[in-house]
Amino acid sequence: MAPMGPTSTRDPAASLITAGKTHRRSPTRRTRQGGRPSRAAALALRDRILEVAAELFLTEGYGSTSIEAVAERAGISKRTFYHRFDDKAALFAAVVHRIIEQIRPPPDVPLLEGATLQDILTRLAGLILKAALSPQAIALHRLVIAESVRFPNLVRAVYDAGGAQEATALIGDLLARELPAPHLNDGLRRLLSAQFLQLVVAVPQRRMMGFGAPMTSSELDAWAMHAADLFLNGCRGLTGAPLRRRR
């Protein structure tokens, strides 16, 4: 048998151990783990992008706002942007959702509170007006009106964000509970709910946008009360049922 010389093969087990140690000490692996952003940092970055995008959309318009401008203003690369949003339409939808979340009443604010249905609707009308007449909501409404012809999907993005749909569903459920009538079906309740929203919002919103003087706080309170009264008088004619007092 030939003697083993200095070129003999190393112990395989020792090689594996050494390889494992080398792998664990790899600076590349350590750098990659250290550079991975935390969830909080990722959320903060997304929020900064949306804040910048909202400012550009609402001041410059949808068509004049580019992804390059958003990335530059937010201090990020286009690659970082596309890692979070597919395109400008997706960014706009996220901005609209963020605006609606900011203007909606806080979760701890009771929406359906009051002794009578008119009290409940008057309070609800006040909350709707506060959201619809906020500076961000008015700016978004202006944007959609100005650019909906060139970009019809803007209207869909605002609708899909859910603000009007949630309010319509809430009012419809309220009518089903408080105004029971065989012919007051789901379709009619949806129609009535949409009409209530228009009755509450349309004129104050137009005046806030410059078609007349903006309403004062006391005028808005009176408007909410009279809108609820007018709406319920119409509902009485449809149902023939007296209003029920909440227990």
C-alpha cells in the first residue's frame, strides 16, 4: 500500500464543518439581513410616498403628475416605487383610500345615535357633511371633475374606495330596521339611501367649491336637520308607517 503523502484528501466531515463555519461568517449574508427594512420602516416609506403623491395629485392634477415626480419628491428610486405600486393608477387608488380613511369618523364615534330616526339621520347627516366638506375631500372632488373626461377611471377609483357605498349600506340597513314595509325592498332602500346622500351633500358641497358662499357652522347644522326631516317626510309617503321611537 502506498503511503499517504501531503496531497491526501481531507476528512469530509471536517470539510463540512469548516464550510458551515465559513457560511455562517459570510459577510454577504450578514449585510443582506442587516439591510432588510423593518415593517415599521416599510410602512413609513409607503406613507411618505402616498403623502407626496396626494399633494401632487391634488395640486398639479392627475395628468400632470408623473411617477418620476413622485419618486423624486419622496427621495426614492423608480425601482423602489414599482416595488410598491404597479402604476400611477394603482398609486391614485391608494391615495384615494388614504384620504377616505383620514376624513371618515374615528372608530369610536357612534354613527347611529339618537332617540328617534330623525335624530339618528340628523346626526349622520352632520358627520357626512363634515367629511364631504373637508379640504381634502373638496380637493379630490375638484380633481375628479376636472380630469374625469381624460381619465374616466378616476371616478371608478373614488367609488371603489368605499365611502359612498358604506354610507348607502348603513342608511339602507337603518331604514330596513326602522321603517318596515313589505314594498320597501332592498333596491328601493338603496335608491332612497343614495338620494339621502345627495340631499345632504350636493348644495353645501357646491357652495364650498365656489358656487355661492360657503355655509357657516350653524347653517350646516340647520341644513342637516331639515334634510333629515324632508327625507323622512318622503319616506312616510312611501311606507304609510309612523316613525318608531328607538327602545
